[in-house]
Amino acid sequence: MRITTLMMAAVLLAALGVPAHADETLKLSALLKEAREQNPGLSAMQYRYRAAGERVPQAGALPDPMLMTGVQNLPVNSFEFDEDMMTQKMIGVSQTFPFFGKRGLKSKAASLEAKAEKDDYGEGALKIARDVKTAYFRLYRIKKDLEVLKKTGALLDSLKKIAQSRYSVGMGGMQDIIKTQLEQSLLIDKRLALRREDRTERAELGALLGRDAPVAGTVEDIKPEALALDARALADAAIQNRPEIMAASERIKKGETMLTLAKKASYPDFTVSAQYMERDRQNNGVRPSDMVSAVVSINLPIWRKSKIEPGIREAALLKSEAEEERDAEEKEIRARVESLVEQVNKDDRMIKLYREVIIPEANDDISAGLAGYEVGKVQYIDLLDSIRTLLGYQTEYYNRLSDRATKVADLEAATGR
């Protein structure tokens, strides 16, 4: 019964060897374009920076004018408009004009913040692109791991056939067949785990693309290109091109502008008002002429200790905060770029070693081992260990390819490309 169960598991392994999602090729460039257009988080950031742009004209606009209407000098003993010549019906308008330069500074500060918000959007787009690439390369690693398991399953099939042939002529034991079938059942478990991981990654990639369902299709193979990486040059380029640094620089300029504006708080604003006053014909038959008046008033910014000076200190502190944030971001980017360059170079060396030396030698060992086992010159356990070793080498090779591509994508995001 145990052997029958294991044989059924081997049949299931063969059935699972048929690749899923083979009907469509997922192209990374098309997925990146879709993410830029459909990712909801990125769309929200786009609305945010566009809304910030609409605040610029508002910041430089004049305050709303004031409309006034009322009655002046109405006698309280009679409430008659024709009793006293000083009784007037009044209508007027007033407009406040901020001190020279204040409106321009407010508009400039709003414009700088709008530019920073747009740079934040650019930074968000870089991160979304990096996340899409990361998910894509994980799907590549899963695809190649499944292919490796399929090839390993074929090797185990060949090994089992040889073991059965040896057993049929009395040269081998049943335990070799059973061990092979057990190894095949372990491959089934690994394959099922990879299928679960595949579904998870496809769901995450679908969410990044703004889809309501996981992506379907087969990812393309990775073709790593040799990169001449200069960590210092890349870090310098990152400081120049990274939207995060640009946004921080805009906010420093905004801080300088707000500091200048805070210092202008000690200058008064002007309010100009004009009034027209209508007087009724008096009860003695005299019709007095209507009257007009004009007034210019200013506010008195006298609360320096409690209002103006704290406002200046606040603006100076916010400017210093923006400078420190940019400095921290620059240091973090330089360290990140240098670390990624070192990791990519290390992966390149290991990938070449696996491709040109380790895996070819392991394949040769297995070919020789199968021939030797068939004639009794190689022990079964030694051949099985060679197959396991090759499985590990091939899995590690494709893992490194995927990791290397992910690090290059992270490096592209870090340098603002």
C-alpha cells in the first residue's frame, strides 16, 4: 500500500509538471506602464500635487473685500430719517492690501510646496516601479524553481527505472526504489509550496497594477547585462536626480521664503474703505446733499514678544528641519547605492561561477553517476546526493539571478532613474 501511494504521488508530480499561465507572456515594460497609469496610491499622489498647484494663485490673491451697509446718526427718540440732517443711510466697501512683498512671498512658498509635492509623486512612481519589478523577478524565480523541480523529477524517473531494472535482475534492493519515490514525494511538496507562493505574488502584483484580480501569464526570462558600476558616480547622480532630494531642496527654499515672510509680520497691512451716505429730505422741506467718505487704516503689529518673534523662530526651526532631512536623505542614499553596487558585483561573480563551473560539473557528475550506478560501480546514496546537490545549485543560481535583478531595480530607484 505504501509503494502504491508513492507511485500515485509520482504520477501527480508528472501532472504538476505542466506549467501554469502558459497562455500569455507578461512583459515587464507593459506592466510598468500599467502601474504608472492605474496604481491607486500613485493616482492619489497625482491628485495631491495637482491640488497643491491650485493653491498657488490662492496664496497670492488679495483678501476678500468687505461690503458695508447701515444707518448713521438715527435719533432714538423718533427713529425718523427726516428729523436730523446728520441721519444717513450708508453703503461702503473696503479692501485690505498686505504690506508690499507679502503676497509674493506667500505665492512663492505655495509654488515651492507644489513643486515638492510633484517631486513626491515622482518618488512614489520610482518606488512603485521598483515594487513591480521585485514582484516580477520573484515570479521569475518561482518559474525557474518549478522548471528545476521538473528536471529533477525527470532525473529521479531515470534513477527509478535503473533501480527497478537492477532489482528485476537481482542486482539491487527494493529500498533504492522506495527511496527514489520518497524523494519524488518531497519534490511534490516543494512544488505545491511554490504554487502557493506563485499565487501570493500574482495577487500582490495585481494590486500594484490596480487590478481587482491576480495577474495571469508567464514572465519572461531574465537576461542580465554586464554593468560597469561606479558607486561614487552613481551616488552623485542620485543626489542630482532623485525626486526625494529635489523635494527636500524645494522645502528648504520654502522654509527660507516663510522665514522672510515671518520677518515681514512686523510691517502693517493697509485697508482702504469708501462710503456713500444718503440723506433724506427733512421735515422742513430742505433736501441736504448726500456725502462720501474715504478712509485708510493700518493694523498695528505691536505684539512682538508673543506673536512676531515666536513666528520668526518657528519659521527658522522649520527651515532647519528641512535642511537636516535633506542631509539625512543624502547620506542614506549614498550608503544605499554603495551597498547595492557591492551586492550586485558579488552576485555577478557568483552567477558566473555557478553558470560556468559549478552547475556543469554537477551535471557531469550525475551523468557519470547514472552510468556507474547502472553497472554497479556507484552507490545509490552517492548518486541521490549528487541529484540533491544539483537541485540545490540550480535553485541557488536562479535565486541569485532573481536577487541580482531585484537589486539592480532597487539601484535604479535609488539613483532616480
